[in-house]
Amino acid sequence: PDDRNYNRPVKIPYGASHEHMRRADRLYDACLVMDWNIAPRRRGRGSAIFFHLARPGFTPTQGCVAVTARTMARLLPLLSDRTVVRVVR
């Protein structure tokens, strides 16, 4: 949270904490960036919450929402730039 680019896209290599989007496990092959702590951005309120593909066995994420590839394939055609995704707990 102390980095000036906290919760912002960065180019790698990057010295501070960051998420690699191109990965061998392909979790982010289909990924939505959730509108969480984007604008206004507040330090310490969390960052980079994604809606992405689940790992085998649905092992825990680090605060993201994860679904099967089949579920993602069913959802993507229904989404547009006006779609609002709400996470309800």
C-alpha cells in the first residue's frame, strides 16, 4: 500500500508487489477486474480483486472470485461494458 502505483496496472519487471497476469496455470486467461478500490483509491482497503478461472479443486484465492472455465464461458457472452457484477456475501 505504500507504493505510488498501489492498485494500478504496472509494467514488469516491477520492484514492488504485483500480480503476474500471464501465467502458466492460465488462471487469468479470462479475467474481469472488479471495480473495487479503483476510484477513489484508498490505501489499505484491498486491491486487485479479480473474477477469474478457478484452480483445480477450487483451492482458495487471495480475495478474488473464481469460477470454472465452463461457467466463465457461459458468462462472458452475457457481459458488456455496462454490466454490473455484484458480489454479495
